[in-house]
Amino acid sequence: MMRPAFVLCTLLAPAVLAPAAQAGPTQFGCANTEIAPSASIEGKDGVFYRVQSDLRLQHPMDDIVVGQLAQLARVLEEQGTTLIYVNVPTKGQAMPQYLPPEAAAYGYDPAVMQANYQDVTDRLNAAGVPSPDLMTAMLKAEPDERVFFQADFHWTPIGARIAAQAIGEMIRSLPAYADLTPVTFTSQEAAPEIAFSGLRRELQTYCKETLPQVEATTWVTTVASDAALSAADIFADGEPAQPQAEGGALDIFGTGGDEASLVLVGTSFSDSSINNFAGFLSEYAGIEAVNYAITGGNQFGSMTSYLTSREFAEDRPTFLVWENPIYNSLAQFGPVPMDELIVAAGPACDIATKTTIEEGTLAASFQPGQLKPEDALLFDQGGEGARLADVTFETRAGIRRSLRIERSDRLRATGRFFLKLEPYWHPDLVKVAVRFDRPLTDTSALTLCPTQKGDAS
């Protein structure tokens, strides 16, 4: 539910949607960037801000979404995993000092924008979803420390480090951390690196001078030498600790199944070598971060890919950090994506059904009334690669309903699709069938999931 203060500010600021004139000469000879596909304005020292994402007065999180996240956190907790939901603040929220005066013509108000971020994180924490305050941490950066790149919307290594520190502090304060022995990681400077920026390329067509590259000194995080020696001692057979991957990057397979584990899922903010976010997270959390982030997967891509994977089902992490920019609304695609995550986060969906194979379609039959609205299903193609699951429901009277569960090209094709039955339930439902875009295998299955708890107490 929207907070009244933000609704009032929206009503009083219709100019948010109206373009403002670019003020005078710019550092890079830019003009009309406010009409670019990613409408932007140039601020002080040639720092660019996107109008819709960085200057918008509010990035709402409906109370329904907060409730879904709280249920997801409870279901994960019941299975031994603590969820940390990370709202990445916008450039306007976390680095407002470079904004030009004309930002006010778009309705920009720093107090309102920062209150918006604080409102979301406060409500998540109150609902039992640990959510660190990255915005306040970034606002405390030194005057010469830019937490976002000049002509791009991603955080710099400085911003990534500050964010990782705030997240690490929260992880260390959680009950699941109490009995853990942290591992010491160190981060060291490495060679400069230039990253591709779609926003910079787009804005360049509106500027005479060359815009600054997304360039920074990179960092490499490794286990401290004394910690590495201690890790080697835990192997009874004398096997050494897992080696670092080529280039000094963290080994994604960890150092042992009995230790605490931390998985990072998220967007391009996490999936970028230039900012070393996963490495900094390992350093400040004291636990090696295994990075499953996906560039271009938007708000659900990485989380869905990971929670539907066999890796998650077989080896659940102690901590799961879900990074998502605050402007990527979790309500954008309705309740279905979150419903799937909640089902996938629960106990193994291993309740067998009476299935048959009908011309490449896997079908399960049920007695009328056997299926309940609270039931959920797993459609498992049996291997990697399937991106489509076409599901059909049929009642005793022959009424059919169909839907398609789809994984886009950016997502991992785990071949596993979870579905909450309630939106499609009928009291006389007698048949459920699924057809994948890959042939069935010997291990293809249509199974029921145990009834979840996860309800607020």
C-alpha cells in the first residue's frame, strides 16, 4: 500500500513527467539528453542521472509484495536459509550532490526520495526480512568518493565496497551467524579495467566530446594467508584447501560442505568484475560468496534461476543475499514470479503422482476434490535446457485451462518449473498435464509439493 506522503508529493509534482530544458554549455558538449531513450540530465562535473529511474520521486513497494517477501523469508528459514534482501538505491538517492538545479523541474526532492528508500527498508525489516540500509551508508562516503560511475548507473568499486560492508554488518548481526567462525579475506588492488556501458553509448550520440569510460582500478579478494593455512588443516586426509580460480577470483565451489555458505543472486550490479562486489561481500561477511548473479535478468532472473536449480535443492546455503535495484519493482509481473519462488524455497516436491505419457506430454490424474487450492506442483523435465512448460488443467466436465511458464534467454534453463495451484484451482480438477520444449527423459516428473508453513505467526 502506498504511503500517503509519497502520494501527496506525486500529486503536487506533475512536472515530474515534463521535460526540462538542458541548462547552458555542458562539460562534454551534450544537448537534448532529456529526450534520449534513457532520458537523462547532466549534473555537476559531468555526472549523468536518468530521469525515470534516478530522479523519480518514489519507487514503491506495495504491502502485498512486502508480505510475499516475508513469506519467502520464512519458508527459506524453515529450511535453514536466511534471506537478506538488498535494495540498491538509485543514483539520485545515494549520490545527490552532483545534481544540477534543473533537477527540481522534474520534481526532484532529496528528502522525499531518501524517505522513500528508508520507508521500503524499514517495512521489510519490520516484516522480518533483513534489509540493510545501503543509501545511508553511501551518503556517508567521502566528498571525493563517487559511489556511482559518471556516465553509467552502476556503482563503482567504492560504492560496491560500501554496500558490501553494510550487508556484511547485517549478516554478522543475524542469529544464524552466532556460532560461525568467520574466515578472513583480504582485497587488493589490481589492474584498471574498462566495462561496457549501454547508457554511456546511448548518451554519447547526444554529446560532442567523448564521455568518460566506465573505468576503475579493479580489486581481487582472496583468503588471507593465515586463514588459508587454517582451512588446509581441516582436511583429515591431508587434501589442501580448494585453490583459487585463475586470476585470483574466488573458487565458486567453496572450501567444504560443513561450513557456512553464502550465495549472492542479483543483477548486473553483482555480475560485474569491475566492482568486485562479491569479493567485498566475502571480505565483510567473513564467508565466501558464491555469485549466481545474471546481467540482464532484471529483478527475478537470477533468483528464479537459482531457486529452481538442482544445486539449490541439493545444497541450500546458510545465507542468501538477493540484490535488486529499488526501481526494479517486484510487482511488475504480478504475483506469479514470487509465488514460484515461495514454492521452490520450500521442502522438496517429491510427492509422486499417477502419471502417464501421452504423445510427449506428461499427465497426472487425480480424483475430484483430491487437489486443494494450497497445493503446488513441480514440473521437472529431468535435465537442463527446457525453457518452456505448457501446462493444461482439466476438470471432470472437460473444462480446460492452459498456461505457459517461460524462462527467457538470459535465465538459466534449469528444466524445473514450480507452480502454485490456487489461481488455477477448480473443485472438480481431475487432470494436470505438461509439455516441455525439450523431449521427456527417464527422470521427467510431475510431482506435488508438501504443504508449506511460512504463515505469519
